[in-house]
Amino acid sequence: MNAVGSIRERLKDWQARIAYKAGGISLQTRLIASYIVIILIPILLLSLYTFNVFYKNKLRDIVKTNESMLEVEAVNIRSQMETMERTAQLVDSDKRVKEYLQSPRELEVSELIDFRTGAYDNLLRLQFNNPNIAHIRLFSSNPNVKEMWPVFLQESRIAAEPWYELVLDHPGQVSWVFEESDRDLIQHTGSENLAAHGKVSLLRVIAPHGPRHAGIVQVDMLFEDIFPKTFSSLPDSQSQMLILDGMGRMHTKKDTGLMQELDQAELLRELRGRSGQQSGSFEFKSGERPYLAVFASLERLEAKMVNVVSLKEPLSELRETRNRIILANVALIALLAVTTYFLLSLILKKLHVLQDSMKKVRQGNFHFDVDIHGGGEVGELAHHFRLMLRKINELIADAVNKQAATKEAELHSLKNQIDAHFLYNTLENLKMLAEIEGQYTISDSLTSLGGMMRYNLKWTSDYVRLADELQHIGNYMAIMNVRYDGKLRLELDVPSAYLEQKVPKMSLQPVVENAVKHGMGSSCPEDGETLAVRVQAEVEEGSMVIRIRDNGTGMNGEQLQALTQTLPMDDKDFYRQRRKAGRPDSEGSGIGLRNVNQRVRLYYGPEYGIAVDSREGAYTEVVLRLPFQLLTGGG
């Protein structure tokens, strides 16, 4: 939460700084800037949108073109696979070949010569009549079968191949195997590779229904023949086709420029992530270069054809077109901005005149006329400015007259102060006479009365310290004790730390006066009776709460409810209610408390003020709630 608040504060600060700096720019410049922004932003957005549409259309065309290429390649591959299957079927259907593979004895020389000039030559002619077929090989585990290179070979020569057991486990089925090389099986295992890129082999068990198989036929076709587009010798720097076999191996011409720049591991990861898809396309990056891959499945080969296309040139062309459009738009906006600048100079000429007139007013010159006439917003503004100048001159005259009246009032106030000093001096003289005559009660009462008069007449501020207000109510209680023969007692429970609390002047004395007036009843108290007025101060929930409680006669429920209802009333409703009840404006209860409540709410707000609680024959308590503010700086 603190981090979020800090971010909000920073955003507000930046917003205020931007607004402040923008406020210092001339109106003409701001209008030009707004004009440019309003036109430039839509143009940029439209250019980006158009570029995106062109890019998607271009990408869609590239995908369709490559899908067509893959379909043509798939047709060629299926045609070559059918050729290999027909060749294997012809070999499997040759009766003399099967008899030789299953021969229970070694053939005589004459029989071998006859087989070689017959069935063996037929197999060679079958291979030569299909130039795309690289090899036709028959492997047999029968010891009576002699090897005749390059067709008849011992099965032990392929026993170590990874596909050997797989072929034997699926008799009667055709198995397709991708091999990275085409070695001469007559030589040792490290012999030279006869193919540049590898081959695809068709493998099938011959006569699988007997107690043992007669042999295994292998028909090979080199990658260049079965995948003509993938291994084409024609250079294409923008695309390259490749084959991904069932084991996840990638077969293609790896010496092309595109394959040397391409991150093949990244491409393999993308393809493995789409192993469940039969066809599709996706974009990826190799380094900083963008590429598009379009793929389709070869289900019988359990492989995928993939054509990788470099998007560098198409994207460069699109970006160049987009930049030309944006540059042309920016040049057009600049031309329009210059034209608009001069037009605005003519339009804002009157506004500049009005601006100069305002500068004269700021310098104190109010006696001139604004030379702008006519309609329009600027003309109307100038008219109101002239009226404002006239009003200012009238207010200056009024201020001069009021200043003269204020001086007269100050002289009158000085006279009142002289009268007040006369009263203070008279009271001091009476106090001295009382002390000389030994009338100390009268002397003390005059001291309290003088303190009250000074407090009331010296009204330099609406706020005083709580200590000053407590001293004032102490003087009041001392004077009232003369009337009630010492039957009043003031109890103070105010910590010294709160004596500097800021309170409205004359906010406690009316409450204490109300407590004495209504707490003592209509007659003087009898002997032994004492009215205790207790003043207590404490801080509750950030507010200063002052409780004034007496043990007087109290109020019943009806009186308490009536008093509580009058406290928040406005003057009009309050005096209407009193006149309706037949009470003069200066009599009755509630006026003093109501005045205090209104002053507190006026100074501090509706959440502050007084509340009254009472029980007949027991007590009355007035609670005054104020903001906790110490004049010494605390709170």
C-alpha cells in the first residue's frame, strides 16, 4: 500500500510539473502543438494499422505460396514411394527369387549360372529401368544362398542396424527408414559414404508366413531423388525446405546460406511443440532475423515437410513503404503547421492587445481604454475587461472612503479605552478603601470583578488559552460566592499539559454560569448545602473533551430533550419556537449553551460542539468537544 501511495504521489507531482511548464507556453504555440498532435497521432496510428494489415496479407500470401510448394513436393514424394513399393512387390512376387532364398541345398554351378542369367538379371533390369532407385538388395540368413553383389547379401551384414529387429517384428508390413548415409555393405563399416545427403529405405520381410522368413528386401532411394525440392541444386537464399523424420532428425541441404544463419535448435524446439498438428505455420526468430515456417505431415513416412522462409526482405520492403508514408505525412503536417502559425498570428492579434492592457493593470495603471471593438469572443472579453476597469476604479474610491471611516472608528475606540481605564482605576481605589477599612471580602470581590472586566473588555482575539478561561470562571465563582454566602465550590481536574489548549474565548463561563443559575434552584441554598462545579479535561480520539458537571437540581427527561433539540437550531427557528412558547428573547434556558455550541461549530465544524446529560435531583453534565490544539505547538 505504501508503494502504491508513493507511485501515486510521484504521478501527481509529475502531472503538476507538466501542467506548470505547459502553462508558461504561449497560447499560439499550444494551439500549433495541439493541431500537430491531433493530426499526427491518427496518421501514425493509421500508418501502423496499414502496415500491420499489409504485413498480415503479405504473410498470408507467403503461407499460401509455400503450402502450394509443399503440396507439389508431397505429390512427388508419394509418386517415388509408389515406385519403391511396386519394385518391392515385384521382387516379392518373383517365384524363382523366393525359391532361391528358401533353397534347402546349395545350387550346382549350372543352376547358379541359370539363376544369374534369369532371375538375377531381371532384378538388375528392374533397378536400371527406375533410375531414381539407388539399390535393390535382398538379405537372407539361409547358408545355401550365395552372395551376388550388389543384390543378394547375407542377413548378418544388417544385423547390427537399428531397424533390423523392428522389421522382423512387423512381418508383412512395409517399414520406411531414414538413413544419413549410403555405405557399401561389402566394405567394412567405416567405408566411404556413397550418397551426399542420405537415403530413404523401404524394408519388407519376404515370405513371412512360413516357419521362418525367406529374407528381407531393401529398396533404397537417395534424398536427392525422393525429395527433389528439398535437395535441389538451384540456389534460393530466401527459403529452404527440410524433412523432419520420426526420430526428430532434420534432413536438408546444410550448406545453404539460410541454413548456416538459422538457429536449427530453435526451429526444432518450435516443431516439437507442434508435433500433434498435421499442418500449419508459425513465425519465429533466429537471433534478430525473423522467419516463417510452413509445415505438412507425410503420414506414411512418419515425417514432416517444412519450408523455412526468411522474412527479412518482405519486412524491409514493408517498413520502407511505411516510413515513406510517415515521412510524407510529417512533411505535410510541417507545411500546414507553418501556415497555421501565420494565420493564428492574425487571429490572436487582438488577444495580444488585450494581454498588453492587462500588463498595464498589473503595473497599477487603471486609467486607459482598451482599443478593441466588434463582436466575437475577443471583443466580448475586451468589453468585460473595460467593465472590470470601471469597477476597480469604483472600488478604489470606496476603499478610500472606508479608510477614512476606519480612522474615525479608531478614534472612537480610543475614547472607549479611556472610559475603561477610568473604571479600572475607580475599582482599584474602592479596593484600597475596603482593605483600609478591613473589609477583605469586599476587596477580594472587587479584585475578581476587575479581572472579569479586563477579560471581557480586552478582546484582541477570538481564542485564548484554557488557563485564561479557567481563571475567568474562577473570578466568576468568587463573585457568586458573595451572593450565595460561600455555598459554591469550583473543582478543577485539568492536567498542566492541557492548560495551553486553544479554546474560544468566553466558551466555559456561560456553561458555568448556567450551572450556578439552574443548579442552585430559584432560592438560596440552605445551611450545609454546597453546589460543586467540577471542570475536567482529557484527550479522546484526537479531540480535547472538557466536562463541566454540577451536583445541582438537574433536569427531567422532557426538559433535557427540549434543551438538546434547541442546540443545533438556527436563529430563525429558535426564536420562533420561543415566541410560540410565550418566552421573551432574554429569558429562559438554553440561550447561553446554544450560543457556545454555535460558535464552536462555526469555528471548527459540525463534528465539534457541546452535548448535555442530566438527571433530575442528581447532576447536570455539559461536554464540550474541541480539536486538540496547543498554543505552544503540540497537539
